[in-house]
Amino acid sequence: MAFRKENSTNKKMQLISLMDVVFILLIFFLVSIFFASLPNEERRIFIPTPKNEPGYAQVLIQLIDENSFLYIDPFVTEKLVKEITQIDKKTFMSVAQRLQQKKELIITKNTYPIISQDGSGNFLKAKLMTLVTQADAHPEEKYFAMIRCPDELPYAVVIDVVEILSRTKYKNIQYGCVGGTIDDIRNSKSIEKKMVREGSVLRRNVVIQF
Amino acid sequence: MKKIFLIFLGAVALILAVAISYYMIAMSRLPADDGDLGQVEEIEVPPERPGTQSLILTGPIIRPLIFAIDMSKPNIKSLDWAELKSIDLTAEVKIKANVGPDGSLNFNPISDVRCPGHTKAGEMVGRVLQTWAFKPYKEGPITIRFNVGAIGKKLTIDISKLRRKEGVDPDTPIKVGRLYMIENGLKRNEVKIISW
Amino acid sequence: MAFRRIEARKDFELPTFIDIIFLLLIFFLLTYSPVPPKVGQSTLELNLPEAAGTAKVNQNEKLETMMIEIMPVNKEKPEMGLQVSVLLPFENYDMEKAGAVAYKDAKKFAKTYQREDVLPTEYVTLGKSEFMNLPAVKLINDQLDRYVQEKFRIAKLTNRIEIRADRSVSFRIINFIIEKCSSYEDLIPSLVFRTMFRQE
């Protein structure tokens, strides 16, 4: 039986298919460049040491646990002062009851999850970025943010907060970091509003006595 | 066919060249392995340091309210001192009025304006003062006394009986601003304000 | 009348096609700019390998001040605890005139002069006195006392202590250092943290 030899001249390179493959590879590598995770770098972050005296804070960031934090800014303080005034008027209640109401007012209304429940957003970062934007919009204003962190949390959480706060254009957010838990506020002895004169300006503060 | 194949090879080489140069640009943005760390910014001013004792949440600055003539109200007329002088050189007019909750100056032009012997001046002053209104921070009785012929104080305004209006924040201080609209001749040092 | 035969259809012009594709490709490559995701916006978390070029500690960097280093003994086995090393900018207190030392040498001297210890993982839950009695905590305490006594006699804004710690280190030990430094009042007004950050 005679086998017919295949005509070698009919063999053609499948150029179009080859090109398809090459293009797909090219596009894959190009796109993957942007998804390659960038490496870590070491940065120096400066943090002032605390003093053994009352702690002033225009912005309070009390880290509670891995996924919640308490956040109070001047707008919240302004509201708090009004609500504390209202609570103080309730003279029919005992001092302890009024204090309890004030604690609830501070803690329950201002506690947020760090990452939203559906995992879609970082509330802490969003709050801090809002503060940074606000500070950038008002270079004449100075802010002092107090970060309080419990012992068991990784310290990097504090550093990340500080890193965001130091992004201000005019460096008008100063920050300090002390150790402390939400229980310090929960078990505080008194919560009062107080008028304070700072030079020529008057401020209305909320004093939480531990 | 051979020609096309060569062109194709050239094309692949070009793609590779573009891709490699692109990678190189992307990589050049990455840090060097042993790059020096940036120096920490030198602090010129002492850093504000946090306190560990109690916690003081500093609220916003309280801006004081200014109790004065409310210029935003329409129809506020100013008193022409020279005209008053031309009507009566020794005019003595005392008006006992009431500042209403909306800041308006309320008085009866007949019974509340006392001007024995100087009726014309009293009418003129009464007519102008009825148009005055204050910022609505305080309310209560106010006394305004004109003594055109006096050597010292020619205008005395007693606001000591005014009280903070209900609803105005009790912690916010209220300062006294310009309480009169008089032009043409009355000097500032000729006015006396009795605040308390 | 003679009709001319219609010519056969010409071949697909591949080189021209490639030219156009290249032009388009180069155009899109040059004009493409990746938009970084905004803060707070939903982002896809991908666990990707790091690109080459990880910034390592500069072994030859001269230390400016005391550095307290807290790193896991073994990153794969966190139960082995944390290695605490106190690195001084000189070999030892009696040899401080020899000049500032590099990081790698400071590490060697820390070993030679026993300025390192292991902090067990349970330090977070220990009571205050037990925590204070841990050898690694005592080491930090004593070394800070000594360093401040020798080097920070006058209050200066530039007096500072550096802390290099792994991101996973609990705040307790860091807070201990912060509180210890603040107990010297104005002698140490600030601390410098050297922390790893993902580049942005």
C-alpha cells in the first residue's frame, strides 16, 4: 500500500493564533504591573511623650478593640456641651444617674466600627482623612488630636493613625498618644462642662475626670 | 511568506522592547534596596504633649454676641443732632422704652416721652427712635435721655435693667456695641452708657 | 468585446494591521494612568507577593541615639516571643568616645554586652508587678535610666529615643516605654518610631 506523502508546502504557521497568544500575554503582564504589591518601607514617625497633667484634646481617638473606636471632634464636643447642659437641668435625677446618662451620651453615640460591617470601607481612615481635609482648608486653625490605645492592640494601629494625621499640608494637626482603655471613660468619676478662657478667647470644654 | 514571518518577528521584538522599557520605568519608581532613611523633621517649637490625667475635650471657641442697633433691619432712621439742636438748643427729652423679644424699641410716643417745655424736640426724637431696633439678645426696660444743652454727657442710655433673652445661650457673653444712630454733631465722649 | 477578469481578492494586509495595532497599543500605554482608590471607598484586598526591592534596614546607618528594637524571635513562630535589643550609638558606656557606631555593629555589641532579652508572648496579660519583673522589661527600664543619666542631663528638644518594633507588637510594651520616657519629664520630649509601611 502506497502512503501518500503529505505535501510539506501546505504547512503554514498559524500566524493569527500566535499573535492572539502574544497579545494576551503582553496585556496580562502590562496589567499585572499595577497589581503587584509595593514593598514595605521604614518610616520615622515622631511622637511626643505625655505629661502627668490633664490631657487636652480637640479630637479624641479612643481605640477600643481591633474593630471599634470612639471619635470625638470639636463639633461633637459642641453638641455634647448642649446635651450635658440639658442633663444637668434634670435635678430630679441623682448625680450618679446623670453621670450615667452623660457616659452613655459620649460612648454610645460616638463609637464606630473601624471597618464597616460589609467590609466596604475603613471608617477610622475616613474620619481621619476628613479631619486632615478640614485642617488643610483652615491653615489658621490648630488641632490637637489625642490617641488613646489599650495595651492589647498592636501598636501599629496608633502609628497608622499618626501617619494619616501627619499628612496635613500646614502641619496644623498635632497629636499625642497615651495608653488607656474605654473603661477609663466608662468608669470616670465626673463629666462636666467647663468654660475656659485661653488668652482672649473663651472655650467651652467637657472635662472627664478619671 | 518568509517576509511576513520576518515582519512578525520584528513586531514581537518591538513588543518586547516596549514591555521591557515599561517594566524598567515601573521598577525605577521602587526604592533602592539600601536607600537611606529620610531624616526626621527637626522640631523648632516644643511639641504639644498630651496629658495622662483627666481628659479635657476642648470645644469650639465661643464668640461673644454684640448687643447693638440691628443694622440689618429696614427703615432704621438716624437722628440728626444738628436738626435737634436747631429745633431746641436746650432740649431735654427722656424716653422710657422697652426692648421687645424681637429687639424692637417699644414706647408710647405720648406717655413714655417726657419733655416738659420741649414738645417739638420730644416729638422729633420720638419719631426717629420708634424706627430703632436692637439685636434680639436682650429684652426689658431701657431709658434714653437727651440733654442737648448739657456741657458734659448729652446722651445717656441706661441698659442696666435689660435681661438676657430666654433662648440665648447662658454661657455666651453679650458685649455692648453701638446703641444709637445719631449723626451730625454728637461726639462719642458726650454719650454715657449705664450697663449695670 | 473582451471583458477583463475580475482580479482575485487581495490577501489580508497583515503588516499594516500590526502597524495600526502597535500604534494603538503605544497610544494607550502612554495615555493610561491608573487611578488610586479613594480612602473609605470599597477596595479589593488582594494578597499579592511584594515586588522586588524591599527596603531593608540600612545596616551601615550610624545610630544617633539609643534604639530599642522589638522584633519577633521567629516571624513564623510568634509563640517564641519577642526579641528585645537595646542598641546604643556607641559600643559601651566606657567606650563612647570611639564615635557613633553603625546599626549592624550596635546589634553585635548588644549581644556582646547582653543588652538583649526575650519577651514572652504572655506579657500582654500579665499583672503590673509581674510585667515589671520580666527580664526584658527590666532591661529596657535599666538601660533607659542609664542612658538618660549619662546622655540627657539637660532638657533639650533634640533628646529622643528611637523605637523600632514589628507592626504586630502589642501596645503594652510600647506604652511602657512611652510612660517610662515621660517619667523623665522634659528630658525626653519625644520619641521616634521606625515602623514599616506599605508604600503608596
